[in-house]
Amino acid sequence: MKRLIAAAIFLPLLSLGIFFEPLAPVFFLAMIVASLLAANELFIMAKLTVTERPTYIVVMTVIAAAAVLFIAGWYAFYPEANSQIRYVLMSIMANPIAGMLLREPVFFTGATLIVALFAVNIFRPSYDNAAIMAIMLGVFAFFYAGIFIWHIAGVRMLPHGRYYLGMMFIAIWSADGGAYYLGKRFGQHKMSGSASPNKSIEGTIASFIVGTAVVIGINQLVRLGVFDFAIGECGRVVAMSIPKTVIFSLIFIAAGFIGDMGESVIKRAFAAKDSGNFILGHGGVLDRFDGPIIAAPILYYMVFWHIL
């Protein structure tokens, strides 16, 4: 019941952020906050927020700064962006030195992170496994909880990105729901050696069937103009054919499955049941976004390179 209550509150808010243009800045800010919460969850699960406080502070600070640079760089080319903000960002990008921060944020923020991590650790009185684990976890968090999550905002700013982003979430979360409820009802054969031993083969198969069926149904409604109020009439033009919808669904349900299982590996390594308790009935940010975290970068480049 908690899962249903949380979904009834969370999903409408997410939908408004994706499809209601005046809330776009709020959505982008929410992705920055989500990345910080996700990174924090990693350090909490590893029990390193207190014992490795300097490393933790460096990681959280760099992720916050990098998030602003990443999203600002994308926002400069966002057609719906505020004209005054776009002008300022484009002016910065025109500067050969300052512009590199927006054009090449991965290199500069990643390099800053590594240098800062070394700097706060070179004068330690002693070294143990926790020290190196915190450093490696910080680099992992920068990519996994940072760059990957920010691509959700990146997709939102691409042409027709709102449509594809919405379909990605529908595919992953409807598949997740199918696996959870049908797996509990009909699951007989556990996935042997799985990072998530409660998952069943039947539930996994059901996730692909349910997720694909739901995406096909929603996509057909888009083609009929039912969601013109949210994505405009262009949704009818960009809406995928049924074969393309099936391929789309299978790709992102698979990506979501890998993300789900990958996060389970992390939780098992740290002996944690959930990554956190931020979302009622769903655990933490990583528990709810484990699939989209892996799927969003794939979707971004598929849309950016016009593969879809």
C-alpha cells in the first residue's frame, strides 16, 4: 500500500516536471538534488560519511558544482530556455577559457575531483582500507550518482526529449511493477546466483511483457492526440511505430533491469536492504532511480544522434 501511495504522489509531480514547461527549471534543480541525495546514500551505505568526512565533503561539493556546469551547458542550447539566461551562458561559452568549463565539464570537474581527493588524503596520519574505499567510492559516485542522473535533465532539453523521456520512465517503471506484482503471484523459479535473490524468472519475463504492452498502449494514445495537452501536436509526428516501440521498450526495460540488478549488487556489498528511506515505500533515490540512472545516458545519445 505504501508503494501505491508514494506512486500516486510522486508520479504526477514527475510528470509535471517533464511535460509542464514552466516547471522545467524546478525539474532541472530536482535532478541536481537527486544526484546529491544518491551520492549521499552511497556514502551512508558504506558507513563512510563520518570516518571519511573530508573525502565525503569534497565529493559532495564537486558533484554539486559539476551538476550546475553540466546542466548550464545543456541549457545554453535548450530551445525553450529563458532568452536572458541563454544569452549569458552563450557569452560565457564564447570565452575561450571560461567557456571550457561549460563545454568540457567532465574533464575539468573530474580532474578537480581526483586532485582534491588526493589533496585531502596525502597528510593522513595513517592509511587503511576505508581511506582508499572512500576515494574510489567518490569517483564512482561522480559518474553513477552524478553524470548518469544529470542525463535525465539532458534528455529533457533535447528536441522531442520530453516524449522520449516520458516513454523511458513508463517502460522501466511499468516493467518494474509487472515484475514485482506478477513475480510475487506467479514466481516459482528464482534467478540462481542473482544479486537480488527474491527476483524470479517468471517475474523478469513478466516485466518485459507488461512494460512493452504498456508502452505500446501509451504510444498509440499519443498517436491519437490524447496527450497533445502535455507534449503538443508534435507528439503525433514523433510517436513511434509499433515495431519501433517494441524495440524501444526492450532496450530500456533491459537497461532498467541492469540498473536494478547493479544497485542490488551495491546494496548486498554494503549489507543494506534499501539505499535510503527518502521515498515512502520505495526506499531511497537509488532504489527508485536505479533503472533510469543506467537508461538515461543511453536514451540521451540515441536521441542526440537521431537513432530514434
